[in-house]
Amino acid sequence: MPCPARISAVAEPDAARRTAEKLSPPFAGRLNVHSIVAPNYGVTVVEAFSHEADKFAAVAYVAQAHRIAAAGIAAVGDDVNDLPMIRRAGLGVTFTDAKPDLRDAADHVADDGLAAFIHELIAGRFDG
């Protein structure tokens, strides 16, 4: 596991977008920099963290302890910070209102919501 470093700041949506756009080029290849909406809190956040410490790295670390290969991982996400996880999981899932890049990368779009998708998956009615 890499040694994760993370910096987050709350900002107005336009300021967060501009800040992320300004920080991304000088730190390319060293930091992941995103502007994301945190809907549960009603704020926009600029986040910067180690290039090697994305959400999939954390999921894969836990899965490794249970001997689960990447192909056996289902990952669900709804914003740009979820993109590496969606791309690298065996089954990447997002939602209808996710950003276009995320919908394009996902294996499945849960049109009826997460609960309905999980129900279908558990019932064995999901065909990918």
C-alpha cells in the first residue's frame, strides 16, 4: 500500500472547479486532483491525494486479505474520484445521473437505483 497523503478543501462550486483545474497540471502523475460534490453535506470539495492511493487501491487491499481477485470485485461510484475504481473492478457500476466519463467507463448503469441493482445481483438476475 502506498503511503496516502490527502488534502481536501471546501469551496464554492466554480472556485472548486477552477482550483482543481489549476492544481492538476503541475501535480500530474503525483497527485489525483478533483472537484467533487458531496451531496450528503451540500458542499463542493477540492481533493488532492497521492496518485497511487485511489479508492480501488483501498478496495483491492481489503479484497486481497480475503483472496478476492479484481475480477471478483463489484464497485459502485458516482463521481470522478470513483473512476479508477469503476475501471479496474470486475464489475463497475454507476448511476444515470453520473458524469459522462463515469457512465462510459462503467459496465452497468443502475437506472433504477442501487437498491434495485443489488436486489437483482443477489437474486442472480443480473446478466452484466
